[in-house]
Amino acid sequence: MINLFALFVLLSSVASHGYSETFLDGIKNYGPPPEVLNRIDPNNKRYDFIVVGAGSAGSVLANRLSENRKWNVLLLEAGGPESILHLIPILVGYFQLTSFNWGYKVEPQANACLGMINRQCSWPRGKALGGTSTLNYLIHTRGNKLDYDIWAALGNDGWSYKDVLHYFKKSEKFHVPGINNSTYHGDKGYLCVEHVPYHTELAKAFLKAGVQLGYKVVDYNGEDQIGFSYIQANIDKGTRCSASKAYLRVNRPNLNIVTGAMVTKVLIDENSKRIYGVEYVQNNQRKKVYCSKEVILSAGTIDSAKLLMLSGIGPKDHLEELGIKVVQDLKVGYNMYEHVGFLGLTFLVNKPVSLLGSRVARPTVLLQYFLNRNGLISIPGGAEALAFIRTKYAPDSRPDVELLFASGSLHSDGGLVLKKALRISDELYDTVYKPIENQDSWSIWPIMQSPRSVGRLTLKSKDPFEAPKMEPNFFTHPADVEIILEGLKHAINISKTEPFQEYGTKLHDIKIPGCTNFEFASDDYWRCAIKHLPSMMNHEIGTVKMGPATDPDAVVDPQLRVYGVQGLRVADASIMPTMPTGHVNAGIFMIGEKAADMIKEAWYS
């Protein structure tokens, strides 16, 4: 795909010759000011608030809580600052192969990930200031109104759509051409929401195909979600707008950001069950830091649950089995869900219009990006557009399938990045995709929206440096495969429309190993293929479920306070009681904004 050395050379050339201020303006101050990094009192100063994890929610909380100059706020992040190259959207896949990714993978699956190495799909999680927003595909979707009304109906007062809309708007610096709707969008927030500045001809055909099939082109973060659209993305004029870039570019004497600090335990007074600080490891040294008000865990669905259990907050039987002293018996690690789709729909075309790696690496394309922050390199990993649709299985008014459009496929980078990031086996790639390397293509990933299969996260040991056991139980509920299959059929119908037939679109028909005994394109073939090549959307949620005191599975209350202990909240995707429609990152920013206001209200009185 893109030669990284060529990027460095070109970037240096742009900087030294002054070809453009446009890209340089985009990279200036993209992270926290140096003076706020790794500034901590050597005498273990007692902070008011300690935020663990600098991802999409943690960055928001650090910013918003430090708005009160009387409060000292400490943000602890296990990773380091993001690099300049993180800002280049096309490079998303590369960073999933680096130390900026925790490198998590699920347990070997019986019904899914069959075409991946050891039947294990990867679950990329960002390890950097900005968290997973530094290596995701930048897609900004809020979910459906009904998603949040269901949260409220479950007993989570204050979490209806009417309640959370304010926080979606508060977070946004919204600038999408043709959409100027203050009812649904805000323009004064920190988080950039824009269209990608460049669209391929194939993406334009996708929208035209939707119209031909009777759908509208919609603002899916507005009143109507069902329809087709270019993606709304966390893009700042062609560069990645991560949580760090959006929220941590502030220089406040009361905000301290410490990187390379892996929190290993929450400190709890055993008598009062009150939180008084955290323990962390930095540069192989174990340290403690204290707080007077609250610790807020924003380490994500995997690591917030892991940290709670390491601290003695979790299922009693599981903790006792590992020799961890139980502080509070709660169902941490349960209720784990993920959006799953299908990677294997590839459509070949007969014109040079797709996102081929060899095309992206051309000097003219590189120059176009660095001079204007535009062109193929501004496309986040190839994702350009999406559609939300209702299939015959939809149980309510919400879409039950997302169709994510990409102007390339698994072979488009010559097997250099996507194959490795997704853990696709050599046998599958060499059989299906190697024969079509250097051929133009496009793809649609059909993604089911309300997963029925539920997983669980547990600890493998009480060693904080050992990854937890992630058992998602993909496709243990048969409905999940059937919904993806129905979405797949809609995607194939899109390929047959006149806008795509102009490019000679043809479904790639080499059979996936393990499915060769089925007739190609039969329902049974697709069911087999889905199980071999599922798409992980990295939207895992729910392991620290929010719910009222009457919910036996709830870990935090609707104020995000952990039941049974004082001074501890969780604010990230782990608290989501059910899966929102679409992608979850926008919802995590919302949770951070709402949590900050709840905390302010609690301590102002």
C-alpha cells in the first residue's frame, strides 16, 4: 500500500521547501502541549480527580473537569502521544500492527473467525493518548433514537435520546456541506465532524444506487437514519481528529497528563469501601497516586472491566478462584456484545477507479494530500459511505443492518496490511485474494446491528500485565448469521444497479477454503463464508453494565457510580447496557460529556 518511507521523505520536503502551510497547519499542536505531559508531584500530591485512560471518554473528562481551575485533575495513559502519521487517514491499518495497539484477540471460536489464524479474530484497542480514536476508521454515528430510549426504559433515568442529544451536540464541531440543522448538530464543540474531503467515483455510484433502489440520501445523525450517505467522520480538513487532538490540546496548570503509566489497581479502603487512589507502573517502577474526590475509569470495555476485577470488584466466584480478595461482588465482565459483519463481499470492476495500494502511493497522489489535505490518502482505510437498512428480520423501527462501503477490498494493499491486521490465514488469502491482486474492486461489509450472541470477559490470572480472556461467543445465536446473510443479499442487489454496472461490476467468485462443498452464492455457502470471514467492528460494549439498583446484572448506576463502593465511576463503552446502532465512538464521547456534567453537579453542591 503506501510506502511509509516515501511519506516521511515527502513530509520532510513539504516542510523544508514551504510548499504549503495547509498540511503543516493540520499537524501543529495535534497533541497536548509538552508542558502538561508527565508533570506529577513527586510527593504524591493528592489530586481531586484521577482519570484512567485517555481515550474518547477519558480525554473529554480530563478536559471538562479541569475547566474548574480549583480542581487538580490527573489523566493516566498506558500508551504515549500519537505520532504525526496518525493524522493521515489512509494509514489506519498500519497502526493496528504497531505498539499503539494493545494487540488483543478473542479466544478461538467454534462458529466464527474460521478463516483467521488459530480461529482468533483481532480486537484492536488503542494504546495512546486518544485511545482507540487514534486507530479506528473515524466513522461518526450516534445510534438510533430508540437505542437510548430503551436505555431509559431499562431504568437508566437521564439516558433517553432527549437527554443525551444535548451531549452529542455539545461535543461536535459539525461542518458537513448541505447540512445545517441546529436541532441535531452543534458547531462549538471540540470534536470535528466532517465529510471526507474526497470521494471516489465508486462512492458516488453507491449513493446513486441507493436512490435507484428507493432510499433517500440522509443525515443519519439527524431525524432519519434509514438511507444512504457518505460517512460523517472525525476529520479535521483531511486529517484525523482523535480524542487527543480534539480535547487534550489545552494548557491548564491544574491538568496533568502522564503517559506510559499503566494502572494496575484501584486503591480501596477495606473498612469504608472508599476509593483513595490508584497504583500504576511507569518505566518498570510501581507508583501510587491519591485523590480526594473520585477515580474515573475510562480504560474501555476490556481494560475497565479488567481493572475492576484486579481491584477486587467483580464476580465473587471468579475472583476467589484467582486468589483476589473480594471487595464487592458484581457482575463485571458479563453482557459483552460486538457488532459483527462479513468481510468477503468483493466486487471487481473494469475501470481504474478504486483505492489500489499502487495507485495511492503515486507521487502525484501523495503530493495532492500534503499540499491540499485531499485525495485518496484522506480516505480512512477505504471507508467512504454507508447505508442503514431494515431487513425482514427487523423487530422494530430501527435499522438492523449497516452496509459499509469501501472503495477497495482485502487484496487492495497486496496483502501487506489488512491481511495481517485481520489475522486472515495464508490459505484463505492466497486462495481467494492473491489471484486478484492489482485488480480494481469495491466491497460492502454487511453488519448486523442488534447482536443476540453475548460474550464474557474474565481474567486469566491476577497478573495485571496478562491480557484478559475474551470469549465473545460469536454466532452462538443463529439469528446473527441470518441477519448478516440478509444484509449480504441487499449488498448484491446494490451491485446490480446501473450506477455500478457502468463499471462492469462482477462479484468475485473464488470459493473460500472450507466452503467449497457448497454451491457458490447459495445461502449455505454464504453462511459458511460469514463464519470464515466475519468483520469485527471493534465496538465491544457492556462489561460494566449500567442499570438501576433493581437490575441484578448492573455494575454502575445511572450516575455511573460503581455499586457498593464510594468515589469510583466508570465512563466508557463498557457501561452501555445494550448495543447502539451503527458505530460506538460518537456515543463514547457523549458518555464522557455527560459524565463530566454529572460529576460537576455532584461536587458543586
